[in-house]
Amino acid sequence: MENKEMNTEKIKFYKKHPVMLAWLISIFIGLGYALFTIIASVIHYEQRDYVWEIIKAFTEMFTWAILMGAVLVFPVVLTISEGICLISEAWERPVKGAWLFDQHVFWLGGFYELCYLGLIMDVTSADWQTQLSNSNKHTPIYSGSMVTFIVLILLAFIGYEILQSIPLRKLPPLVTVLSISAMYLGLLELILFTVQIFKPTILLDGYLLLFPLCCVLLVVRLLLKKIREWNALVQNAEAEHFGTGKIYQNPMLRWCDSILRKAAWWPVLGLVLMFPLLGSLIAILMLFGQAPDSVIKAFTETSDWNLSLRQAPQNVMYDEHYLCTVAAGGHEKVVKPIRLGRRHGHEVIVNRQLCIANAFEQVLEERTPGLHRALRHFYDTYGFPVARLIHSKYTADLVYFIMKPLEWIFLCVLYLTDAHPENRIAVQYTGKTAAQVEKIVKY
């Protein structure tokens, strides 16, 4: 009997605190995965030398479990919870803490999505006209339409908060329908944004689908809740004051009122009023400098994404070779880039100074390998830190001028030691050898 009472109390507690239950499930799943990883390590190594590492792993396990549970597991648990809340609402057994799940979707889901874009996908705030570097990507939302995008999202959130927090007996039916329209507009923007950034070939991008899915589930649940709430008001005759007064003296207003009082029509009416609401919003935003088609341009005036119509300049590849950084990062009139080349499997911008330096290193490696190793060690020690200090075009220009005397020395050595120095210089970063170029020239 005592065990049954304790189990009953636990069930009641978790029903009162469903969000806490979702967090606990997520952390325990993360804990289970961390424990499985440690046990697998013990079975794999089986040496006593690793005992200390295993003990340390146990101490770090709880931290990793919490992190994994919060970042990887909780979004999935949250989506499942929203689905359960929707089913419970449809069965007229609403979950008490459903609105807390919604707040987690809005704030935590939005935060996770921004972190994923910035940290995993290397997204910047730069528009498509800007030349970026390495794996950076341009903004998925055109900056000129960012105000429109943010306003639509905020309007949807306000519509949700109005319907969630204000009882229908205090809310005019037209405001209710307009709030539904606002939520529809926000959902449409969110779905388009997800289509813009989602790549089905990347496994982790599957998490990007959870945010819009949760929003769809909570909007449907809120509509069901409000329709049932309105029907209850009508049955209890608490909504009778909506049908009295001068409004019934006008046939058109009487017809509109009769339509608005049918809660089953609210989702459809919200869809119909979405377009005039959007038109009014665009007209207002035009006064603040937004274009009439800013809703469309927000996605099409971009590059690198699924709905993009613009072609951005090719990314500049910066690596630890400081002369590569100079050739790519300096002012064109100063450093004089001549073409694209390939280095370590990626494209880089090259200039004559870079080609001469690399050709000189090639000659050293062929003729004096010992001296080449010593100079290479010196460069690896001091050249890489120099490359990290080049953060502006002016710094790159300065390094270019500092390297000029060495460039002339390198060129003299090439002309003194190589029968075809210009051929050797020309083939740098092309993937070809000087001999191959000579054959091409002969034929």
C-alpha cells in the first residue's frame, strides 16, 4: 500500500511539473550515453595504465551528461512533449504546464538555432556582396529586409501571447482572429527560414526541423484550446453580450458577427485575414524604408542558401602561410593578385611575390635539403604567428613591402640556379611541374 501511495504521489508530482520531467529524462539519457562510453573504453583498453584516466572520466561524466542532455537530447524530448500536449488537448485532457513547454520552444529553441548557425555553420551577418574567407557563409536573411522579418516574428509572438494569456470572454472575436493571422505569418516566415538553411545531406541539420515543428504543434494546440473555450462560453450563455446592441441593426455587421462567433471558422478566417494583415504591415513598414517586396527579398537577396538568387564573390582562403594571407588580404593595387591557385586542397589567391617565394623554397628543397629543413623550421616557428597578426588590408600591405627585398633576393637566386626560372615561378600553386609546362610550350 505504501509503495502504491508513493508511486501515486510521484505521478502527481510529475503531472504538476512536466517540464522538470522532460529535463530529467534528457539528463538521464545523456548520463546513460556517457556511462556507456566509459564502460566501452574500459572493455577496449583493459590495461591498468588507464585506470586514472577512467577515474577522471567518471568525474567529468556528469558535466558531459548535462551538456549532452541539454543540447542534443532535450530538443527531441521537447518536440515529443509538444506532441503529447497536442494529443492531450485533442482528448480534452490538457497538460497544465503546456505553456512552459511553449516558452522553452520560443526562447531555448531560438537560442539553439542562433548558436547552431553561428558556431556550426559559420554564418556571418554579411550580405552576398561581401567577400568572405574560408568556410564563412553570408547571412541567410538579407539585411535590407531584416526589419520586416523581425517584425513578422515579433507579431506572431504577440499574437500567441494574447491568445494564451487573455481569456476569450475579455477578448473581441476580431482580435482573436487577427492574432491567429499573426501566428500564421510567423509560422510561414519560420518555415521559409528553415527551408532556406536546411541541407538534407547534413545529419545535424535535422535538429533545424524541430523548431518549426514545435511551433506548428503549439499553434494547433492553442487553436483547439481556444475553440473549446469559446464553445464552453456559448453553452454557458456567457457570450450573449456579443450578439446584442446596435451591431444587429446593420445586416453586414450582423453577418460578420455571426461568422466570427463560429469558433470552428477561426482557423480559416485567420488564413483569409493573413493577407490583408500582411498588406497593412508592409504599408506601415514602407514608411520606415522597407521595400514592398521585402518579405520575398529577405530570402532571395542572399547567397549560399537554398532560396538564394545571388552569386557571392568566391571566399578567400586564409591559412597559416602569411604570404598567402598577404596576397588574399591586401589592397589589390598594392599586392597585385594575379590568379587563383590551390594549396592544401583549397583555392587561394596568389600574387607574384608568393609564387617567387614558393619557387625559391622548392629550389632549396631540391639543392640543399638540410638548409631547407632549418629554414622551414624557422618559418614554422615565427611565420605562423605573423600570419595570425594580419587582420586588415593595411597590415597585409605593410608585410608585402617588408618582404620586397627578400623577394628580389629570391628572384636573383632563381635566375642564378634555374635554366627556366619563369616557368618554375608560373607553375606554383597550379598542381603542375615546370617540366610539364615546358612540354606544353613546346607543343
